[in-house]
Amino acid sequence: MAKIRAVDRRLFLLTEIAARRLNRAADLRLKAEAGVSAAQAAVMFLLLRRGERRMGAISEVLSLNPPAVTGLVDRMVKARLVKKKTDPADRRSAVVALTDSGRDAAERADAILKDMNAALEDTLGEDAADALHDALTHIATADFE
């Protein structure tokens, strides 16, 4: 039997609500257990996996506007999680890299988020988790502009 669909499923609203709830839960746990915010963890994961990056690349990969990245990175520099230096290839640009304490915090944050991801997969079940992964990947790579 086919599932009856509401005329307006409000997928955008549900996605926003789910994202906010997950981000809030991650933020609370990351701050308590790793001393970093979810936004900081996202930057640190990028640097941990791909090495130092220009500010513009961080902005692009994380889908954040440049002023948001500047503020975020400046707070991370102040917390000694990252260091920022002038890009030798382009003096107008800055390059960001993890510090040793940033690398330690990133590894703690990674373990926390792996645990939260496993709990989310357990809640959804394997088939629903696979379907959600496929749908979110499609949304994240689609051009809505």
C-alpha cells in the first residue's frame, strides 16, 4: 500500500529543525568533553584530515561566509587551537593550521562525534541511515542557488 503524503511535507523546515537539534546536542557534548564548539570541530576536522588551508578554502568547504570564518578562526587562534599566518604565495590571504593542542582537541572531538553518529545510526536502523546518508549527500552537493 502506498504511503499517503501531505500536500506540503515541509522538508526544508524538518531538515532545519533536525539540524539545529543535532548541532545543539553535539555542541553541548563537545564543549563539555573536548572544550570546543561544533563549529570549531568542523574547522579542526578539515585541518586534521587535509592539512593547513587558506581561509577561503575553509569558507568554501564548510559553506560559511568569509566573515563567519574570520571570526571563528580568530576565536580559535585566541584559544590556541589553530595558528594563522600569511600565505607566502598570496600575501593577501591567510593560511590556518592546527596547533598541537588543536590536534588533541580535534581527536577528542572526533571520538565524540563518532559515538554520536553511531547512536544516530542505531536510532535510525541501517536501511534508514543509508537512505538518509544518500539524501543528505545529494542535498549537500546540489546547486540550490
